[in-house]
Amino acid sequence: MPEDIFALGGGIDQSTDYLRVAPGLCRFAKNFEPKVTGGYERGLGYECFDGRPSPHAQTYKAFIVTDASVYSVGDTATGVTSGASGTVIGVDTTSNWIGVSYITGTFSEGESLTVATLVNILGDTLGPDALSDDWDLAAQNLYRNDISQVPGSGPVRGVHKLNNVVYAFRDNVGGTECAVHSSSASGWVAVTLPSILFFNTGAGAEPSIGDTVSGGATGATATILNYVKNDGSWLSDAAGYLILTNIVAGVLTDDFGFIDSEQLSFGAGLAALAVGDSYQYSLLPGGDYDIISCNFYATPDGYMMYGADGVNPAFEYDGTAFTPVFLPNDPGAPAENTPTLVACHHGHLFLMYGNGLVQHSVQGEPTVFIGFLGAGEFGVGSAGTALVSEVGGPLLIRTRRETFALFGHNSLDWELRKVSGYGGSIIHTSELMSEVVSYDDKGIVLQSRTEKFGNFDSSTVSRSIQPIIDATTPFVTRSVVIRGKNQYRVFASDNTFIVMHPRENGAMEFMTGEYLTDVTCITNTNDNTPTEEIYFGSSDGYVYQAEVGRNYDGEAIESFIKLPFVHGDKPNHRKRYRRAWLDLDATSLVDLRISAELDYGKPTALEPLLYTQGISGGVGGTWDVDNWDQVFWDLQSLHFVRYDMTGSGANFALTFYNNSATTDPFTLQAVRVDYEVRRKER
């Protein structure tokens, strides 16, 4: 009996005709992704985040009690002796089991609970097999209910992680300014922005962070969080601004402390004059934040956030001192200091403006933009959409239609070249992988280095999914790289996203997915923390952590793959199909539905019935390689799912479907089909 065997992989192909498309590709897919090691994986989910315990990491303890019927879900179980307490998340009256989560304290076996006696504690996630997944989900939802939106109104406009703290930007309730919040063990905490005081004619020793500044006329005092010198010398005529906290008002003044033209004295012996009154800094609303982390100072704690949003000055933030980047009033400075993009390149902070102007800081001084010290500017003619620094290479500057490369290392040897006159990018969709990947009006584009004169070559690589590209382009919002999976993902405002996975042979695999909420901003942590973590904001006001858990914030992940029609190298012969075998790599129960179509889905064709296969999963082990208590020695590492087919046709196509909030990621690896060749079509 003939047998077709084909490995699954290669992604979606909607461009190759049915007779030539490889059988391991797929025509349509949702919420499956290419796996680095091959096959199609139903991946991880996402969940709401504010710094409190992550829902996906929570579980329950299974208790055997004397009478489970006296409990209902939501009751509090309290140990009379231990004083421990927890919330009941599941009840099984058949076996007198209860699941308890949100536990404080330590229960003792044999002690009396509120209305029953605790007979035995069986530990984490133990219980009836049929209920354990549901109880896990119930426990996770209990913790999920604690997590709150970022306070304010409208979408989350920016999100970033620095030094184990996640920061979120969202307009306040009245929409009058944008507020910054930081994650904590008790949820979102408002970040108080500092006060600003401009000065000039500074003379004496350079101040230090932590110094006290005093006002001669008012007697006001404050602590210096940071300072920026925009002009002159600390010896005689320094000018710039101070970032202040702990202001103590003096006489003749309001709560903001210092007044215009008063004499200032610093702890280091510096004297200066105030230029204008000190004031509380605030962010205008409506920004679209581009945020990076960079270390300009070559110290272990030198990583800081740098951001721009198109309506406010750029900023530097180390978790303590929020420093806006005010530019000196030099000729040629932009009329409005509202950059849209930031980048760190060769020790400079680069800012991109909506009119095509690009500015960079003094080397090693990201908040200083003094021209005679090495700051500079140039233009590219239209609004920028991306600044991408290649490691050891040039800075790529993209507009919607063109791409430029800035070669050199500083203002002494910069050379700006146009490297593509027909390939640019949509804003916030350019990422650095082994090559620069962007999304432009034609699709997903690779900007590759060539050996010829150090130039670049631009090529569209997404033609196999061109119908999807055409439908997605008007709604594209953001992109992210998932380094652990070697993936580029681009998101659209209709909640859909496209996944691109470059394979070692240079081929590109594409799959698609759909969240239950949109992505208004996203970050992959790139500071000094080694663990890759991905966070995104949404128009619903929540921040979510992506690539965690089994579900979409407690809701089921609907996933499917439809393979192309396969004819077994005999497209004109009818076959009687007997059975199909699926190689499935699964670590938990998978409710997988399999169906088939014959003869290109012709209504008169006899089709096999929808089939549900429950796979009891578990990872097998390899003797003398794996460790005891980390694998299941009596389980398969790969499952072979048999699907009986009853029908005849010239070709067939399989569809795999899963819809679950409790299933771990699983991988479809290969398909084998048994059939008999019959007569030739006539």
C-alpha cells in the first residue's frame, strides 16, 4: 500500500499553485508558529501584568477533606490550628477533594478547617486528572483578578523594562497630560516627575548628583537628581538646567521654590543665576513612545531608558532622575523639540524628527547637544520611520519610501549615503536580527549588507503570503523580535499578527496569529537583565506580558492549520484513503480535532468525519542523559495520532484544530498517509 510521508514546516504559502506546493507547507493557519527545530508549534499565550504575582505561575493545593460538599467555589478555608487560609477554587464531592489557592500561612494535615476536617494535603496541582487543568486555570484567574489597568485614560502609549521594573506611559483621566507608572508588588505606582530649574553664569566647581542647591533671595532648597550643561564652562559661564527633587519652599515664593534671576549656590561651591522660575515637569498627552535602553557610561548600573514620543522632548531615565533633553538655542535647532524616534549609535544618542531632521548628541554625553563639542545634525527629506544601529556597522535611517546609511564613528568622519530609493518602512516596524527586517508598503523587507562597496541590498521576502500582506498593511502598528525563537513579529490594529522565522538555509517561514486585544506598544527587554521578557500595551489600558502561560489572559487560544491538497505524485489518479498518522510532540492533554477534505473540497466528495483525539501527554526521557524526577520514564517523547479516513478522491487536505485555555504548547511534526491507487480520472 503506498504511503505519503512529509515533514511539516515551511509556513504559509498562498502563492504557489496547488500542484506545485510542498505538502508540508500550509495554506491557512492561526496561532501556530514555526518552531526552530522544525514543525508547527501552538505557542505560548499572554497575560495582564502590573508587578503583582504572575497568574501563569500560580497553582493550587489539593486537600482531601471529610466532606467536600460543604464547600463552594469562592469560600475561604481557614485552618483552626494553623491559622492559614486560602480560597476554594474547585470542589469534587465524589472523592471529597477541594482545590485551595491564594494561600497565606501553612496548613497542617489533620487540622480542622472552617466547616470540615483536613485529612490530607497532596501538594501542588495534585487532584483528579480530569479536573487538574480546570483547577489550575481557576487558581490563575484568582490572581488575575487582582491585576489592574495602568491608571488613566486611552491606550497605553509606551512600555519598557529597566532594572527589573516595568514602566508604562498612559494619559491621565482628564487627558491633560501623560503619566508614568512603575510596576511593583502592589501594582502600578505613579512616578513623580522632577522639577526643572534653568541657570546661567555658573562659576565654580562642577556640581554632583545629591548636592543641595539654595536660593539666595527665597531661601528655597532642593536636591540635585541630575544636571545638564548646554553651554559654557563650569569655571566661568556654565549654562544649562537642573533636575530637582525635595524642594523646600522659602519666602516670597510658591511651592516650586526658586524664582527668576535669584542667586543660586551649590554644595560644591558653584554659584549661578536662575533663569526663570523652577517648575514641575509634566508630559503632554497623545504621544507615541519609542523607548530603548542603552549604557553610555560603561558602568554596571549605567543602563538607562531613552525615549521619544513626537509631542515632548526626548528623555533619559534611570529609575530615579527623569531628565528631559532640552536642546540649546543654537541656529538651526528644530523649532519644536519633539522627536519621534531614538537610537544609540557609536556612543551618541540620535533623535529623529517628523520633518526628516536627525540630530545626535556629543559622544558619550547623551543629553548634551552642543555642536562645537561634537553634536551634529543632518536631514533626509521626509519623516523618519526607523533608526537602527547595526553592531559595528552604520546607522540605518528609514523613511516610508527610502533608506539611508550613516557610515563613520563621529562628526569628524560621518558619511550619509542613500542605500535604497524604493524601500523604506512603516514606523515602529524595523528590527535588527542577523539583518535589518522592516515592514513597508510592499511587505516584509530585508536590508542586507553586500560585499560590493559596503552597500546594501533591499529585498521583499513575503511574497508567499502576499494576500495576507495586502490585508494587513493598512493596520500595522508595531513589531518585535523574539530572540529565543528567532522570530520577527509585526502586529496590526485588528489584533492579528504575522510571524516570520528565518531558517538556516536562508528561507523564510511565515505564520499568522490573532490576539484578543490590540498591541499599541511593545518591548523586548534589552537592558542588563539576561532573561528575555516581552511586554505590550493595549488600547484597553492594560499592560500584558507575552510569551507566557497556556492561554490569552485566561481565555482559550483558538488555533488551526490547514494543509494544502496532496496528490501523492499522481494528480490524475483517484485514491482510496485509509488512514493518516500525525507525529505529535505534546507534554499535556491535547484535545486535537482533525478533519479532511477530498478533491479540492468538492461538495460531492466523501469526507471523513470530524475527529477528536485526546492525547495524554508527557515528556519521555533518555537513559543516562536526563535526570530523575525531571522526566516521565514510562512515557513517549513523541505521540503517533491515528486518524481513520474513509473516502476516495484525487487528493486530500488535512486540517488540525485546537481551542483551549489549559493546553501546553505542542508541536505538529509530520504526517503519514496510507492509501490505495485506483483508476485514472476520466
